[in-house]
Amino acid sequence: MVKFASYLAAHLMESLRRLICAIRGHEDYLQFEKNRVYLQCISCGHESPGWTVDARRPVLRFQSRRVKTASQGLMRKIA
């Protein structure tokens, strides 16, 4: 009987959290895993599908407008 009461209380609290999120919206925070980024609600634990993150770096699709000269790398101004 005690287990049932504890289960019922936990189920009711979870339902209340979900109801509050349904009324006012989720409190989403950005979460990071090894190869995944997703949003997770702090109140009810709902997770968005998220995005997968590859180890590859993005490909440069345009040339920079800056022209790098040899003196830029050698000289350093000190305040």
C-alpha cells in the first residue's frame, strides 16, 4: 500500500509539471552531449529532437576581404 501511495504521488506530481508546461510553455535550456545538442525543459524533462554535431569543421565558402601582409604577423603593438 505504501508503494502504491508513493507511486500515485509521483505520478500526480509529474502530471502537474506537464500541465504547468502545457499552460505556460517549457523552460528550455541548452544541453550538450558528446555528439548532440538539444533543448531540455527543466520542469518536466521534455527534450527536443536536437542536432547532431560532427567532428568536421565547416568548409570555407568565400575568401576573406582582408589581405594579410607579412608585417602583420611579426609586429605587435603594446599599449
